[in-house]
Amino acid sequence: MDVLVTGGCGYIGSALVPMLRDDDAVDRIVVFDSLESGSPRALLGTLSPVDSDGDGDDGGEQALDFRRGDVREYGDVEGAMRGVDTVIHLAAITGAASTHDRRDETFGVNYDGTENVLKAAGKLGVGNVVSASSCNIYGRALSTDIDESVEPDPINPYAEAKYEAESLLADYCADHEMRGTALRMATNYGYSPGVRFNLVVNYFVFRALTGRALTVYGDGSNWRPFIHVEDAARAYKSAALQPDDWDRQVYNVGTNDGNFQISEIADIVREEVGPVDITYLEDEHPGPSYHVDFDRLAETGFETEWTLREGVRDLAERFTGGS
């Protein structure tokens, strides 16, 4: 199987590409990235030596093909997609809160870019597209245990574009006899080569290690589901390589035990990393709140491996040279 990963140098992509590289079912990986937020360092250790003279002594055929391009440019997308069997579409503007100030750019990448991916997949006869969505689309839900039947209520441009892109995926799959699923991913945390620090768990760990107070907006009662970035990558890999097991249009991806209030996250980081003050800014808007049900995910046979405490400890050890 030949696999295209858009946004392959990003946070999840940098954890996913090595997993694909190590899977015997994958012959070739095409990494497509604009490098506007990702970096080639995310690919360290994944490249093979190029067989310069064709005699097989230099490591054989290149297992990974890097293409720099922009998902907003259809030609870039189609060129990267030629010859692949399945697509994992991760390329996106992330950081939901920041997208209020760049709505047009967010829709250009997250919606128009997805349309380009699906258009190319339909034209080229790609059999399966796995698209990155987010539990952030649920907004500030009043109910708990939100499953996939609950109508989303996105409250920022990032979530709006992700939700509308799910409809694009459904339409293209119906029109082109193409398989596809959108993974509504819980909030990621933990180490990968492209690790991000605009995510609450990772940012709290960094602040705690540098002796700064953990700042919680509001009273910390808002809920979020969390998933380790390596578990997220494994879910994308599973949906791409075993599409028969992922036969629903959308899945919430995380674990029921991974729903935490933000105040709990602060307490866990303080307990696992060390003494640190926690400051509550009760006049500040706390952002989305959603407590998610992940029972449908169990139908696929996929299970997460990391607990949040383990991920916090691992990230702290990497900062301090303990691993």
C-alpha cells in the first residue's frame, strides 16, 4: 500500500510517519507539507539512503517521498497524490482559539484544502481517505457523554471549518464510491518530534518545569477529552490500513476515562511534575467544554495505550533528560 500523509511534518504526522515506515503493509509514504508550521526535523530517522547508482548498495528504493506544497493549491495536491492507495489528511491550521483572528485563512486551509484533497482523490481513484476532524466541533455542550449523534455546535472558525469539511467528505464518498471516515480527535498531548506547546497539557508541563504558575481560565470546570499523540497517530494508521474496521462516517477518537476538567489537568501536572502554583482567572472565558463518549470507537477494535499521567511524566522526563 502507498500512503499519502498531508501535514506529515506536524504534531501528529511526525508520530505517524515512523509508524507507517515500520509497517510491512506500507510500500511507500508520500509526505506532503507546506513547512509553514512543520519542520523537516520531524522526519529525522525516517529517510532511507538514496540508491544513487542503481546497484542496490545504497539502501534500495526510497521508502519516503517528501513533497512540499500547499493544500490550497490543487495542482500541488494532485501531484503529490498520484499513485497512492490511501490518504491521511492531517494538514490544517490548528490552535482553535487563535483562528478567530484569521477566519479566511482557516477556511482556506481547513475547508478549501480538504476539498482539494477530496477532488484529487476522486479524480485519481484513491480508495480511502481518512480525514482529521476534532471533538472541538461540539463547542460548549450542555450534555455529558456526547456521542456522534449529538449535533455539533462549533464556536470558533477552526471547529466550523472542520465540521463543514466532514460534509464534504460524506458527499465525495457518495459520489465517487470512495471510502472515507473523519476522526473527531480528542485534544492531543505528549511528545512527538513535532510537539506543540499551544495545547494545555504540554504547556502546563513546560510552565511547571520552568517554575511558572499554571494559569486556568475561568473556574477550571470545563471538560475536555485528551489523547496521547502516539495513540492519535495509531488511530489514523489503523483507519488507513484497515478501512473495513472503520466503516462509519465519523468516529470520536479518545477514551471515556480521558475526559478531564481543566482544573484536574492542572492538579495532575502539579502532582506529577512538582510543586507549582495554580492561578484561576475567573473573569476570563474558559473556551469550549465537552465531555465525550467514545463507545463507537470500540467497534473498530482500536484501544489507546497511554494514560494522561504517563504522558505528563514522559514529557517531563524528556525536558529534564530523564529518557
